[in-house]
Amino acid sequence: MPPKLHKTPGPTQSLIRPVATSTSDTACPADVCSAPAVSLDMSALRSEIVRAVVSEMRTVMDEHYSNIKTELLNMKSELLRDFAVLRSDFAGLKSTVSDIERSLSTCTDDVVALQAKVESLSKEISRLDAKCDYLESRSRRQNIRNVGIPEGESFTLTTSSVSELLKEAFALDKPPLVDRAHRTLAPKPKSGDPPRPVIARLHYYENCVEILRKARRQQRITVSNMKLSVFPDFTAKVARARAAFNEVNKKSPSKESNPEDLLRHVFAEEKSSEVRDLMKHYMNRYRMYVMQENHLLEETNWLEEQLASHLIWLKNSMLKDGHTIVLSSSGPMEVHSMHRCSSILLE
């Protein structure tokens, strides 16, 4: 059984308890005598409370400070570790970029060299292609292309038979000497389709020129129940070029036109554009010499002469070629009838 605790008078009780006074002292009221003791006790209590709170706060702050310091140190170590990793990665990227720059520089130099080489090879190929086409055309100079010779048993394709056919078709003195004769490299036609052309190589160039001249004059020739046409044996490139030229030649003016009519055969739009350009040029000159009356008068006289001649050319072109396009003040071309157009120009 725990021993009993004996109450001992505390400092507060000793202060609160009245102290015995001698009989000789003057007696005072209890509340007046105890006031200084209570104030001293409250001050001591307040000091103890402040010390306890400060101590507790210091303990808590020291604990939190140590925790924050530990966290900051950990964060610092992590940041340093991450920064080291980033630095190593950046160094690797920098070396990689340097390698890529060197590779790109090398590739750029190679590309420039290859471009120059490709351009040179393209020119060489074009030259060789033109040379090959020229050589092929030269090798075909003595060839003729015969169209309309039937296939099958009705005609036996030999050099002698082609020679006799040419002699009979063009009324030659003697059969031309034929070195080779064969049909074009194409599939055999079906029944009802036109026969394949026959390519014949003549031994003498003079015979080839004579036959082609007579074929150009006679066009289609009927001989031995067949309609024969003879043409030069051109290459594919030359044939396409001649076909394009024939299309242009069909649209060209008639051969009966004299050189003067050919020179006057110019579109009215081109002449009207010349008039527009002349007016723009004069306006620029006018702004340049606006303060010089004498020079400006000379420019105006020159413009009148030029404009008169251009308008006469434009009117003659429109009347000659039937164009009805005149200049518009708004810029684009306007279309009028021939009478309206002539009246505008004559004004």
C-alpha cells in the first residue's frame, strides 16, 4: 500500500496565509495586506508560463527545423543527382548534335557534288539521246514504209517481190535493188484489220529519193488490186515532231499570201497592249518633267506621233483580221461590233 502523502504548505499558501504579528504592531485589514503577495504570485506564475511556452515552442521549432533541414538536404541531394544526370544527357545530346552537324555538312557537300554530277549526266544523256536519234535517223535514210500491202498468201513478202511492186507502182525503168524487206514489229492483225506496214531498205539512196518524190506527188497508188502508200521511215521522235508541225502548218495562212500580208497579220490585242504601254511610259515621263515646260512639250509631241501610228496599226489590224477588241478605260478588254470599233478608232 503506497504511503500517504503529507501535505506541505506550498509557497502560495505560505504567502496567502496571514503571518502572525506582534501585539505591538498595528493590525491591518486582510485584503489590504494580501494584495502585494497576490501580485507577486501572479508575476511568478506568468513568468513560469512564459518560460514553459517558450521552451515548448523552442522544442517544437527545433524539431520542425531539423525535419525541414533534413528534407531540404534530401531535396538538394536529389536535385544535384538529377542535375548531374541532366548534365550528362546534355553532354551526350551536344555530342550527338555535333555529329549530326558534321554529317549534314558532309551530306550537303555530297548533295552539291551529286547535283552537279546529275546535271552533267543529264546534259550528257540529252546529247547521247540526240546523237542516237540522229544515228538512227541516218540508218533509216534509205528505208521506205509501204502501207497497204496485204498479208497472207495473196502477197509473198520477199525482196524481189517488193522490188517488182515498186517498179510497177512508180513506173521505174528497172526494179530497185532492195537489201531487206520486213513488216513492222507488231502483232499479226486479225481478220478485217489493216495489214502491217512493210519496211524496205533500198541499196541506193537515189532510188529511195526518186520513189519518195513520186509517192508524194501521187499520194495513194492503186496497183495489183491494192492501194499502196509510201512514206519515209522516220523515228518515233521525228514522226511526232513532224505531226506537230503539220498541225501548225494547217492553221498557218495560205501560201498565196504575200510577205506584206503576213507581217500585217498580227492580233489586235498585241497592238492594243503596245498602246497601253506607250501611255504608261508617257505618264512616267510627264511626272518626271512636269516642271519643265519645254521638255514636256517635246514629250507630248513625240507621244502624239507615236500614238497616232499605233492607233492606225491597231485599226488596220482590226479591219484586216476581223478583231473587235479595243482598249477599255477600266483595264480589261471589251468586245464591240466592227462598226462600233471602227467608229471609236476613227474618232
